[in-house]
Amino acid sequence: MIRVVMENVSVLGCGWLGKELAISLINNECTVKGSTTSEEKVGDLKSVGIQPFLVDISKENELTEFLNSEVLVIAITSKSIDDFKRLISEIEKSTIKKVVFISSTSVYPSLNKEMTEEDETVDSPLDTIEKLFIKNTNFKTTIIRFAGLFGGNRHPGNWFSNKKVPNPNGYVNMIHREDCIAIIEKIIENNTFGEVFNACSNHHPTRKEFYINAKKSLGKSLPEFDNTTAAYKIINSNKLIKQLDYQFKHDDLLAI
């Protein structure tokens, strides 16, 4: 439960994660504006209490009303640096003072070790976009680097249906949607901005263990593995756990 109620939160990208986050925020008495790029989804957002807006950051948009909030959560998959530069210029002109930017642990290289927020990231569009937000002094941004996402209709037992699973001896870095939502809400509740957090379950079974279990949980045939080997990384979320006093809801990835 969010103890400090925000008057308005805008969620850019009400998809698999953003829509459920918006619903949870509404249930916690927040007023939520949510965006979609599809006119067909406007009615769906409205039906669950989200104030809907059509926003596509690859195009010129009138964002004044959508960005008339205190907090903006960015939950879109775009990796266009130019589009984000344009979006940031719009945020600078708005009432937004705090931003949660949903990023990914893909910014880390695979170096056969645990990766913390202190580790170097790879030179990539996502890394550049993160830095655009971190360095901006017009508002405070917290970056959340989520690991592999599952939950809802994203069940790992449905993955690799028509191909072999690579790197079976590598390790899994995953996080459930319920934990993603709870972590975002905790950041808003605690007013924890200006930070970078890894967000990943503490459990890191091998890919072989994980996908065998995932297929079994749906009663499906066991997966095949191509027995390739590749460098791995294990995502460390200790900073998030300590600073937010957070306990993962889904911390046993073999119990999905």
C-alpha cells in the first residue's frame, strides 16, 4: 500500500507491465494517466480507470496534458535515442519532477560473474538513453534494470517451443511482474529518486533446471538443449533489497 498518495502518476506505455502497474496504483488511490499507441486500446484503458492518451514518441505529440503529473513511469520498449531526446525536452517543459525509467539488465556484459550497479555497462542505445535521464538536472530519475520478465500470460514454459534452449549450463536472471510492480510502487512511496537499481530474483538456477521445470509445470514435453556454452552473468539486487527494504514475492524460480 502506497502510504504517500501522489496526486497524479503518468505511465508511458500501458502494455504487459504498465497497464497492471497503473491498475495497482489506482487501487492505491492514485490518479493515473496512461498511454498507448493503439486507438483500439483506448477504451480498454478507460474501462479500468486509467485516463487514456494516445502517445507515440516516434512522432510529434501534444504531451502537455499527459505530462501534467508529478511522477512519470516510462515502460516502453523503444531504443531510439533521438525519440527519447525529444521526449526529454517535453518532460523538461512539464510539471514532471520525478521519473522512473524501466531499463534492462541487458546493459551489462556477460563476464562470468555477479553484476552490480557499480559494474561497467556495454555501449548500446539503452545505455545512452539511461545516461540522458541520469544526467538531466531538470527532474530526478531512478533507473530500474529489470531482469527477464515473466508472469501473467508470459510463462517460461511456453518459450523455446520450436527450438532448442541454448547455453543450458548458464544461469537464469528473472523477475516476476508482481515484483516489478511492487518495486516501482516502493520507489514512489519512499520518494527514492536519483538512483540506479538492479531488480532480479535472488534465485539463479541453471537454464537447464529452469526450463525443464517450466515445461513440467505446464505439462509440456521436456525441452531440448543445444549444449552450447557461453559467458554468463548473475544479476545482484542487494542494493535494491537493502535501500528499499524489499523482500521479493517470487524468490524461488522453480516454484512458478
